[in-house]
Amino acid sequence: MFKPLVIVPFYNHLDGFAKIVGLLCAYPYQILLVDDGSEPKQSEGVKKICLEHGIEYLSYIGNEGKGYAMKKGFAYALANGYTHVLQIDADGQHDINDIPKFIALAKNNPDALINGCPVYDRSVPAARLYGRKITDFWVAIETGGRKIADSMCGFRVYPLAGIKDIFPGIFCERMGFDIEIIVKCCWKKIRIINQATKVSYPNDGISHFKMFKDNVRISCMHARLCAVAVIVFFKRLYHGRKY
């Protein structure tokens, strides 16, 4: 059985989501929007859009982060019999037209994680581009060089059977979530299929990336992941020599 659920983590992106909701609903997949403690007017507006388009709406009190929203979404998907989750952002950066391609790959490779790999246009901020390269360098170390073409893209398809024991233990529940979960999927030997997809940054787009706080959080996350990777490496080396 293959039963995908589209999950859209949402935080104060009402204008952006309003522009893409028609395209999202053109595909025959159930959609769940997880409202991560948006401002009251934003929540009211997006809840109304969800009601009009038959989109499931889930919310909670407080802005807990994108990762927390995805954890809630994964739990909902498991409780309702879905087999896969397609994650896509609410702000219009991702190419909605690639959804069938991602779904088809997931259906043909049900145990794999389909990982979106951005093909940027000229709208990409230079700081974001270089920051991703630095993160991908550390991810290569943390995963022993396994090929992850991009570790930060929020356009993916997750196999729920593979991640159901992983996502509850993800420590970083904000911007570092996408990085930590794909690293831990590699550790669990889940196959990663990299799929190119266009990414653009709308001129009127709103970014919730906090340059100082989120970079500190991501740096701390990499420190933890590297420490675990080093410990595991030496444990395997020790046992290899022992036996």
C-alpha cells in the first residue's frame, strides 16, 4: 500500500500560502497544514483557506519551530494510516510542479527518502548559498561521506516506516531539523535519492531564519552529531580489532 500525505509546516506565511494553495490542491493527495503558533490574524486566515480547500488543519499554542511542526505532522500521519509524508514549505519557494515527480520516485522506491536538491535562480541570497555549502561539508563528515546533495531543503518525501523510530528523538526542533533528521536517516542506512528541483526566493517573501540564533543552534547541532559520529567510529574500530 502506498498512501502519501502532504505536510505543510506554516508560520505567518499567509500571503505566500494563498498563492500556492490552488496548485497544491490540484493533485489528488490529502494535505495537512501544521500551524506553528502563528499570529492570530495569520491563523484565522490560513484556517479559513484550509476549510475552503478541504485541507486538514492542525495547530497548537506557541511557536515551537519547524521541526516541532513536522514531528506533529509525522505523528498525525502514522495515526491515520499514511505510509509516506511529502514535506513542502508554505512560502512558495519550492516548485509545486515537481510534486508528481517526487511522489512517483517514492512509490517506486518505498523504503527511500526522496531528498530535494535545490537548483537556484538569481534570487538566492549569497549568504544562504554559502551557508548551505558549509553545512553540507559538516554533514559529509557526520555521515562518513555518504552522498547527500543538499541537507537543508524542506522539499522531501519521507518513508514513515523508516523514520517512525527516528523523528521522536530529533533534538533540533527549529531550522536545524531538516539537517539532523537526514543525518540520522543515513545512520540508520535509509537510502537517500537526491532529486533536483527549482528553488526561488520570492521578492516579497518573508524569512523566519534568525541569523544569529539559528546559526548558533545549527552549530551546536553539528557539534553533537560530529561527537556521536566520532564515538561510533572508534567503537567500531575497537570492536573490529577485538574480534
